[in-house]
Amino acid sequence: MRLRGDVLKQIRRKRGLSQTALAEGICTQATISLMEKQNRLPKMDILTAICERLNIQPDRIVENEVSGVNDTFNQIIDALTDQEYDLAKQLISKISIKSLNSDFDKQRYYYLLGMVQISQDQIDDAIFNFELVLTQFATTSANIYLAMTTAGMALAYLKRDDHERAVRLTDRAVKLIDNKKLIGSLHQWASINCQIAELYWRLGEPEKALASAQRGIQLCRDRDSLFILDQLYLYVGRAYIAMDEKEKAKQALEVAKSLSIARHGKLNEESIADELAKL
């Protein structure tokens, strides 16, 4: 991750705050100076507190660095989103853990490796890698991958038919994102809400699935993004079907169908058609 010190400085000045005033009770004035002049990324609790004082989301001043490994990570995420699991497995096999220098990259690696392993029904291996993320990086990297990994762990236990633990982990993931102190991009926030909506739907809790899907939809609307909107509306429709609200289900699924066509989401089109056939 890379800090945009110039953006931080601009926002601070717009708020009418000096470096000393922004730092008060959080860190030293020197820390703010290093952030603005040298793009020095502080500890996550400090960054979160600064963003709260400025009333901004962390992704306003923090962005992912563009690099070869970052491109590969993004390709793996795209492959998993499109359910191209063999491609995701091939891509992650090209990454050497020894080549990863930052905790953030290691966290992403173990999370994505776990998700690939779930797609291959390697559940024990997936749980092992998720636990690495949650035990080794929970205090040093307060980003959205903590919630995504917790939801990934819930999916792993659901595949083990451990319903009770899957519910507990899904609820924990919701508490993490409700805390709103995690750093993540729009795509990551939309993805985690979609992931949780799917979990709750599979766990037979349609009301919670609906709430998570609607939250993801609102995030995308606020940013004028179509990203995974078709999947989110699909889970809105599935939740309404489970709640026996057929008219609302049909409306949501028709929206999902149109969005899927716009996004060329052929896999989702098939799922949406299957759900519409039930009505």
C-alpha cells in the first residue's frame, strides 16, 4: 500500500487543521509531517484515527502500489470472481512467498491461496492458510482482508458441514466490517458484502443475506460502479425467494439479468435464469 501524502495535506488544509492539531491525541506532529512529505505509512491504528478525525475513508489517501505481483494478485481475484478456478490456481502457483516483502502482500497471498484451495476442495489446507492471516497479521494490518479471510474461513467450515462455526465466523466478519475501521477499496468492500450475502443465503438466513447484499449495492451506487452488481442483485432475489416474496424476487432477478448482460457475466446469467425459473 502507498500513502498519498499530497492528498492528506490537501484534505488537512481544507479542514483548517495544522499538523499539530491533526496529530493531537493520536501521534506526533513529526509523524504527520513524514506522512505528508515522504508518504510514510504509519501504524494502522494511527492511520484509522487520522482518517476519522478528517471524516474520510482510508482509501482516499491510501492506494495499492502498482507492481508485477500486484497485477498477478488482481488477476487471481478476477479469476476467482469469474469462477475460473484452474486459472486462479495456475496464477497463484507463480508467486513465491519469499519474494513478498510486505505483510500486506503476504496477507493477500495466504487469503487468495486459501480461496483457491477451497475451490479445489482442499479444505484443511485452506483453513491453515486463513489462520495464518488471522493470527500473524491481525494486529499489524488492519485492512479489509481480515474480514474477507474470516468470511473465507466461514465458507471452509460450511463446506465441512460445520453449520454452527460457519454462522459464528460469518457474524464475526459482519462485526469487522461494521466497525468501519478497515482499509479497503470499493471492489473489496463490495466483494465482502457479496461474500457474506452468499454465506447467509447458504446458511438459511435470508434476512441477513438481503441486508448484506443491499449494503453492497448501496456502496456500488454511491461510487457509480457496476462491479458485481449482478451478483449482489442475484442474492437479493435469492433472499426474497427464500422469504416467499416472489414479486420482489422477480424484480431483483430481472435487474440482475440486465446487469449481467451489461457486464458479460455468462455464469451469473445462467444462475439468474435458474432462479427466475423457480418463480
